[in-house]
Amino acid sequence: MLTFSDFLHQVATDPTFAVTAMLTLAVILVNGWTDAPNAIATCVATGAIGINAAIGMAAICNLAGVLTMAYLNPAVTAAICNLADFGADAHAASIALCAAQFAVVSWGIGAWRFGIPTSESHALIAGITGAAVALTGGFSCVNGAQWGKVLLGLLIAGVLGAGLGAWAERFTQRLMQRAPQSFYRHAQRVAAGGTAFLHGAQDGQKFIGVFLLGRAFALGQTGETVFVPPFWLMLLAALAMGLGTAMGGRRIIRRMGYGLVQLSPRQGFASDLGASICLLLPTLTGIPVSTTHTKTAVILGIGATSSKKRVNWRSAREMIYAWLFTFPGCGLIGFLMTKVFLRLLW
């Protein structure tokens, strides 16, 4: 088991691992900027909770999600660690992994600058794949089974998310239409906490997996394996994610909470309920899925089903275009940065 003192010693004595660790924390921070706010955007937009309290709640629930799932079912961590084969040269693999994370940070900051909720999960997957292809010289390094899970996650987030959004809209209309607005605000806080918990269970595992993969490369280890994250690493990831949300999450919260559909408190509760259900299923089965895609699909499902049809399709199209370009765009950046980094450092 990796202790915190071992981590500090390795950072102090291994410059490549030090850079890998710093880039991993930067990626987690950017995830807090651009991805984690999606879990709390609707409860802020409907007035169920203030933004500062929502950020604090998200940080706590993210940590709880990481702790719970990383110990009970770290399948998402394993999926990211074994996404691609970086070859037998561990030093070159470390450089390529740094290039992949550089691509993720660049992509995430660009998306945040324009207020577009993008998926750091898919940016990470694309960046890692592009870096591995650049290092090995072909697509044979890609683990088809793990990529199959990624594609299945896309289907779940889009189709099931929209379907659950439509279901949650009808469900709350029929069964809870006589409840006071205060009930929905209280219920939405609980549901938003569940969404944040599952965001940590999903994304926390992914970025912890990258960190552990970088340490394995630093120790000269390559090949398919499963890693068990230590508690201090989960805590560090949750703190970095919460700090990112506090620093830059307001822009994404405004876009997601107000830019797609003007939600009532009841619909806000429906969006968080649908998103929590949709995220729970792939998390339990170890399928990497995007919180951003899931939450957006649920909101669009609610807006399309609502009698007032208040979906801002222009804003929705901008998000969809960003998603479509994430895989090829971030993959290409990871590929090119790996070539540059290898030329300069290897």
C-alpha cells in the first residue's frame, strides 16, 4: 500500500513522477471547474441551496463517493488503468501519460473559458488513448474491451439519461404535484447530494486510477493490473475537486442550471433524481460514464417532456458539438503532445 510518506519521498527523488503527480492534481482541479459543478447546478438554479453551501456539499459527497466505491468496487479505476497498453518502456510511458494529462488540462480550460460543460472523463479517455497510440505507433495498443465499456457508457448517458429525465418529469407531475414548493427544495438537496456522491464514485476513481498508473510507470511497472487506492489519495482527490469547483465552477453552474431549461423546483428535483439513478447503474457495474452527459441528457429529457417545451436548443447544440469534438480533439492533442514531449525529454 502506498503511504503518504512514500509518496512525498518519490516526488522528491523522481522528477518524472513529480510532474505526473502535479499534472494529475491539475486535471482533478480542472474537473472540479468543469465537471463537478454539473452535479449541483440545478439545485442552485432553483434556489434549493446557496452556491457556497452547494460547493461544500459537493466536496463532502464527492469524497464519500470516492471512498465508498473505490473500496467496494474499484472497477472504474481498473478500466482507466487498463485502457491502453503503453508498451514495455516505463520511462517513455510516464512521458506519454504526462502528455495525455496536459491535453486534458488544455481542453478543460478551453471549455471552461467559454462556459461549456464538457466531459473531463471523455477528455481523459481520449488523451490517454492518443498518447498510447503515439508511443506505440498503432491502434493495437488500445484495449477493445475497456473501450467497449466507454461506448456503452455513452449510450447509457444519452439514451437512458433522456429516458429517465422524461420518466422523472411525469413521475413528479403525477405523484407529487400537490406537494408544496418547500418539499421539492428539501428533496432536491438530497437528490443533488446523491448526484455529487456518484460523480465522486465515477470521476474520483478515474483520476485516482491515472495517478496510480503514473506511479506504476515510475516504478518501472507496465502491463495490465488492478490498483487499490489509499485513503489519503482519495481525500487529496476530493479536496482538489472541491477547490476547483469553488474557484471556477460558477460559470458552468450558470450555463447548466439556467442555459438549457428553466427548471421549477419540482423539475429540479426530477433532474437530480433521474441523474442519480442513471449514474448508479454504470457505477455499480464498473462502466465509465460522464456526469456531464448524464445530467444534460436528463435535463433535456425533462424539458422535451414538459408541457411548456422550454429547452434552449441553441445552447444544447453547442454542448453536443463540444462532446462530439472531445474524443477526436483531445485524442489528437494527446497524440501530438506525446510526440513533442518524447522528442524533448526522451
